[in-house]
Amino acid sequence: MIVPMLIALFAYGERLATGTSLAAIIVIALLAAAMQGGIYGNVDVGTGLILTGPAILGVVFGTAIQQRIPEKSVSFMFALLLIGVGVYMLVP
Amino acid sequence: MDIAIACLLCAIGGIVAGLIGVGGGIVFVPAMTVLLSKGQVEAESTSLLMIALVSVVGAWRQKGYGNVNVRDALVIGLLSPVGVLFGVVVANEVPERALKIGFALLAFYMAWRLLRRVFRDEGAPPAPGDGPPAGEPVRS
């Protein structure tokens, strides 16, 4: 919800919103991962690191693509994702 | 073979993360539960570690493109745990079905705001409720 909030409520441009969202997610995910791994021991570090490699290649590619497409297409993609999540939530 | 497909899916999750600024967990978690037979809790917990690392690289790349407001990111990141505590209390007081319907309505509202922005004419004045005119927020 960070990206649509920044775009729709705080007049951010799409690229600035997604970059700021990723930076905010660092803090959130680090705190949550530290709790889940450090306190509850639920993190499979080996599998996580194996899968993180391709994911990092993907995010580098994704951010590069994003600089080359119209900003509003990011809003459009995010709107489709939100509609999908909303419909999923409504399915009993 | 399954690990190769999981790697491919996680690469796609990373692309999605970079494109629209999400963590990618929406792809990472099913890749681990369906293909690697991880339990839901272990997959979600492991995806948090992945999301943290992917976000570091994604934010670093976006910072290079001039697309990160560090101050606002810190405010959002540090306030979110407070929101989580509030959410836990609400989740225990409100029926699950009502929570899902409420979240769906919020998702549809945000989607509508984004779509209105996408299809609004470039020269048209902002509609009421669109917030301040598109002044670029201060970049750090």
C-alpha cells in the first residue's frame, strides 16, 4: 500500500514512489526478518540466499525497465495488482 | 528441476519488485510453498529475508536514478511497526471476513485513484480530492 498511498495521497511521481517504497521496505523487512529468524528461527537462510540471487538480477532489470517506460504505466500495473488482490480477498 | 523453476519465478518476482516498488513476496512465497514444499510460516519468514536483500539492491538502483526520498522512506519504515501493532489488535477484534472485505474495498479505492490518474487528460486540472498539485516532493 506504500506506492499507491504516495502516488494518490501525496502527489508523488510513480518512479519516486516506487524507489521510496523499496527503501522503506528495507527497514520493514529487516525488522520482520530479524524477529522471525532471530526469535522464532523460521528463516531458511540457505534457501533464501539461493533464491535471492536471481531475484536481485530481476530487481536490477526491473528498475532499469521502469526508467524506460511511461510513468503512468506503473500506476496502471499497480492498479491491476490491487484489483487482483481485492478480488482474491472477496473470494470466500 | 524444482529449484531451477523457483529461481526463475524469483527472478520474475524481482522484476515485479523493481517495476512497481513492492517487495516481491507475492511471488517468493508461493515459489517456496508450491515448488520447494516449505511450510507457509517458513516460506513467509524466508521471503522477508529475501525482500530485505532485494529491496536494498532495488533502492540502491533507484537512488542512482534519483528516485528515492530517504527521509520519507525512513519515516514510513519506522512507523510501519506501529501500524503492525495496531493491525494485530484490530485483527483480533474484527471478524476475518470483515477484515478481508475492508482490505478489498481499500484496494479497489486505491486502484480507482491510480486509474483516474492514468486516464486523466494531461492538461486537465486535478479533480477534487486529488491532493496538492504535482509539486515534486523534496528529494534527499
